[in-house]
Amino acid sequence: MDEQTPVAAEPVKPMSFTDKIINIFASPSELFDDVRLTPPTPSNWVIPMILFIVVAFLMGQVMFMNPSLMSQMSDMMRANIDKMVEEGRLTAEQADQAANFSKPGSGMFMIQQVAGIVILTPIVLFLISLIYWLLGKWGMKGKAPFMKVVEVIGLTFFISIAESIVTTILMYVMDSITATPSMGAFVSNFDFTDKLHMALAKVNIFTFWDLSIVSIGLSRLFQKDLVKVIVLVFALWLVWSVFSVLTGFRLG
């Protein structure tokens, strides 16, 4: 009896980029299955990253157009500098230099902001991707190429873009630089040096949304149970949040 020749599986047809943008919000599971089954696609992280940089810059410019928000930002930065002087981390002379160097609205401040966004965004993308790739490899015993994890995290930048726009709108409507989509928005006289206030600011609806989408992406990519991935991703976020609140360290 003749042996049947196995039928080769048809290659998966990649989604259009428009469909990817829609599905990151509407059907992330379908999107990340497409990421897993298609060849390496640099546009999955390059385009969202560039769009995020552009939107972040534009939202910054919108804030600079509001004198009240600019004044609040200046007061906040001065308060942080004064605290560093009190703690002995800066001298009075160094504090004055720092205040002049980082005065909101100044040319030097603009350069810092642009350079920070352009340089830090890809660094944060690849650093976070590395952490999640290691989490998948060691924590979940899964296998997936590192650059595929970069694609997953890159696509979630669309959520960060939405957050940037919504946050800017909230700041304008509420006339406050602390008006973020988080529990911190409900704190009167928000203090950026207060650990409880900063902890409340971490409870952000967009953060939880982003972590949930990342969990779906990693679950599909590493072919692991979603609940387990969610637990690991949120546990990692909790450890980072506690560390950053207690130390005052911020990345990006």
C-alpha cells in the first residue's frame, strides 16, 4: 500500500499593520498568535516605538503650552532639589545649578526631554524584553526567540501611547500634573517625595491593562498557561514597584 505524502502546512498569512493596531485592543490573543507563527517582523517593535516617541514629544509640547502646568512642574522639581539639599546629596550651589539646568520651558530642558525620550525608549524596550525573555526561559521553562519577545513588548507600546494622550487630557481638564489615571489622582496635595502617594500613583489602570496584555502575549509566545503567566508578570511588577517606591528610583 502506498504511503501517503504528508501535506505541508500552509504558512500563516501575516496580519496587516492596521489589523495589529486594532487587535492589540480588540483581540490580543489572535495578534500574538500571529506574532508567534510568522517570521521575525521588525516593524512590530520599530513602528510602535517611533510612534510612542513622537506622541510623547507632542504631549510634552502640549503641556509646555499651559502656564499652570509648567508652574506646577517647576515647583515640583524645585521641591525635589531642595529635598536633596536637606539630605546632603547636593550643596546649595549645586542645587542652583541643577534648578537652572532643568528649568521647565528652557532650551536645555527641551534638549534633555527630547534626548531622554529618544535614548531611553529603546533602552527600556530592550531591557524589559530581556527581563521577560529570561522570565519565560527560566520561570516558565519556555522557548521563544528574544526578538519575538521584543515584538510582543513593542506592540504593547500602543497602550502606552493611549496612556500618554489620556494623561495629558486629564492634566489639562483637572489643571494638575498629578492628574494621572491612577489612585494618585484622588490624593489632595500630592507629594512626589511621599512614599504613600507614589505607591498610590502606581495603581494605574493603564499599567494593569498593559501587564494583562503582556501576559497574554507571553502566554501565547511561550505556549504556557495564562494564569501562571499573569501571576509571574504581576509579581515581577509588584517587586519592582516596591523597590522603586522605597528607593525613589525611576526608569524612563
